[in-house]
Amino acid sequence: ATDERDIVSRLFVAVRDEIRYDPYSLSVDPGDYRASTVLAAGAGYCVPKAILLTAAARAAGIPARLGFADVRNHLQSERLLAAMGTDLFVYHGYSTVLLDGQWRKASPAFNRELCARFGVPPLSFDGTSDALLHAYTGSGERHMEYVRDRGTFVDLPFDEIIATYAAVYPAITGPAAEAG
């Protein structure tokens, strides 16, 4: 690919589908948020996947930054709801890329297989419009609801994110969680 939109579209699909979405992989180790670590792991939740897409776009010479929002997941599994204690995902990560003078948002979080399981088509990103998580499933059920924009960042606001996770998800970020 030589066209920036085609490059970003291919990178988006690669991160979306080749890096499996794993919401149970939340880590408090800053090293786990390096693009090379995410790539080697082959799995991650929305923030590490956004980091990888952002880094890949930058490596291709395309300006990119990280974006964050709080989202409510109306189709969250009972297991994840029990672990998190809420259906609110704070600091949901996505990438923003500069194409044709416009910043476009792209969320590579949910891989193709996960989308099929929940009855939503996988997001596609062609660089001409945003690709944010689906508000509704194919059958009309509420899926994802963006409730708060936390802005865009050149670098990962790691300490701010982890502090917020600790406040919102103490069962999965506290001392017991860190001990394994």
C-alpha cells in the first residue's frame, strides 16, 4: 500500500484481528503498554491495541495519537461484569490519525471473532470517517455507549489511567490483583 488511507486501513485490520481482544489482561506494569510488547503478546484490551495501532501509523509516517473515552458496554459478559463490578469501561482506548487534514478516530479493540459472537459487524476503517464502537447490535440491542470524552494524547497518560482504574476497578487493580 502506498496511499495513507489504505496503509492505515490495513494496519487497523491487522491490529483489530491479529491482536486478540482480552479484557482480562489489564496490567499495572508500564512495560506491558509498549507497542512491541503488545505485538509479541498477540492479545490485549483496548488501550494496548490502540497503542499498537498508533505506533504502527507513526512508523508509517502518519501522524497519530491516543484517544480515550468512557464507554458503557450493554452486552458485557456476566464474568467480566463480576470482575469489573460495573459495565462502565473508563479510559477506553482508540487511535486518532491525521488523514487529508482531518483527525479520524479508529477503535481496533474488538476482533472479528468477538464481533461475530456478539452479533455486531467488525468495524472497518477507510480513513474517511471515524470507526468507533457500535452503538447497537445487528438486531437492534444497545451495545456500546460513549458517555465521556477524555481527550487525545501524544503519549500514554499511564499514571492517570492506572489511578482511575484503581478507583473504579479495585478488585482487578488492587494489591491482590498485582500478586496474581
